[in-house]
Amino acid sequence: LSFPGMVQKLDQKLPVANEYLLLSGGVREGVVDIDLDELNVYARGTDYDMDFTLLVPALKLHDRNQPVTLDMRHSALCHSWLSLRLFDEGTISKWKDCCTIVDHINGATNYFFSPTKVADWFYDSISIVLSEIQKKPQRGMPKVEKVEKNGTIISIILGVGSSRMLYDIVPVVSFKGWPAVAQSWLMENHFWDGKITEEEVISGFYLVPACSYKGKKDNEWRLSFARSEVQLKKCISSSLMQAYQACKAIIIKLLSRPKAISPYHLRSMMLWACDRLPANYLAQEDYAAHFLLGLIDDLQHCLVNKMCPNYFIPQCNMLEHLSEETVMLHARKLSSVRSDPAEHLRTAIEHVKAANRLTLELQRRGSTTSIP
């Protein structure tokens, strides 16, 4: 995808030597910890065939190796405001218009990088770049089918041959090193110890444009460990990954209203299960069905106790804001799944297969007629 580079050329706001992170799966699939309430519903097969998430750093702090201390005084756990005081004058003047400004009694002005203003700027810039591309289409360039702003995320659907690719593009702040708030997590024993190095796990983190339940939307960013999660995924057995995908299909279908449990919560529970359970048990090849039941039980437990700790910052409970009514409603739905998981799984799989069949049908028809 070359358009983040084209956005950089527009007004030089983005870092020149930028490092994007492309994740397999869209935001709705839980690849990053972003609330799904503001996202339009897209269905695989109907709206797109493959989905990705692209993290594009608007700012990067890559020159420090000590623990990064963020200003969390105004925010809920796992969230932070970002003062541009950490950056040079050039950066401040470049991004001033994407900040909220706080004047202090002593006459100093503080610029806080605003996730909502950055997302607005990013959407406008991407729209300009894409309309330029469409004016001068080149051979082999993907066709832009849709560009939409979903909260602070920009969703683009591109037609590539007969497939439609969904890219959820997320403006982020990228850091090297590790946040001080997650330092104690490194002291614990983990399932990945000895499989990958600590350096690989803690190479950096992000701030993503998402705010806490009671936070100030214009100022608050959420800590994201997407880079570490890519590494941890390498240490998870294929049986457990299958169980996770199956469980995810069930919750996306069954627990989508009211929004309470996201696939990201399930992913965190799976990582906790990996830390808790014996490695030789998790390595069993044909245990996907056992693992699926285990994940459903863990999910049920989290709901009933209204407790799902963030894997990297365990003192942060990701379900804290839910009402008793919502958690009990979902817990009841889950117990019906638990009593007949095969049936629910069959329905969820049929759902995915139907979407895939529709995709193939559209592709087949697309090769002979143009679909409006």
C-alpha cells in the first residue's frame, strides 16, 4: 500500500522513514484493542473478501531505550494523554492544528496530541490522495470501492482483481522500548519464556486512538501491544488457534448486541490460559474441541465476575464498565452455547461458509457482468 507514503508527501506531517505494521484481520476481528461501537458493520462475503489492519505512525519516539513514562494522571488505566513536549519545536508547529491546547497558570502552553483531530486530518488526507489516484488510474492499481471514517479508523475497500480487500487504517503513535506501567508484567513467568526472546516481545508499543469508558475522547489514547502480540502468536499451538477462531466466530455471531465482549477480550483470555495451563497439555495436536470448551468456560467466568484483565497491564480490567444486566444477558447466552457447542459452532461455520460461497458467486458473476 503506497498511499501512506503519498499522504506523507502532501504536507510532510508523517515521519519520512515510517514503519507501518500490517496485521492480518480487520479491527472487527479483534487484532487491536479498539472499541467496535462506532464501527459500521461490514460482513465478509457481502462487503469484502479479505481484511487487514494497517497501523500508520503519525508520530514516533524511537530514540529511547529506557522505560517510557507517559502522562497518565488524567486517564483510566491503560490509557494516556500525549503532550508534544516530548518532541522538538518542528514537530509541535507541524502538528499544532491536531492538538487540544491547555494553558497553564504559569503562562506555559501545553499541546496534547488529539486522537480525534489526528483521525480527521488523516481521513481528509487519505481522501485527497485516493481521489488523485482515481483521476489518473494506472494499470494494475486497485480500484477504490469505498472509503469510510469509522470513529477514529479509516476503512478502505479496494477491488484487486475479483477480490475485495478491506484495510482498516489506524493512525498511531509508535514507541520503542516498554511503558513503565507494564514493567511488572515482565517480572512474571510466561508461556513464551524460552521460545522467543524478551527483546522480541518488548521491542515497542503503540498508542491507538481509543479512549476509556469515561475518558476525554479528544485527548485520550489507549496503549496497544500489537507488535508484541504478533510475536506471542508464534508460540501458540495450532489446536488452540483453531479453538480461538471457532470461539471468535461464535461470539461475533451471538454476543454482538449489546456490544460487550470483543474478539480482543477473547484473545487476552487465550493468552492468560497459555500462562496458566501446562505447556504439554496446550501442545496436544487434536485437542481443539477441549480448548474450545475451555475458552467458553473462561469467557463465562470473566462475564460472571465482570473481570477480564489486560494481558500486559493486569491491573486494568477491560470489563469494568459493563452493567450487571449486560454481563448476565451474555452469560446466559453463553451457557446455552456451552450446553450444545457443536450446534452453535455448526451455525457459526455455516455462516462463514455461506459468506464465502457468496464471495465466489459474486466473483464468478463479476467476471461476466459488472456488479452495480
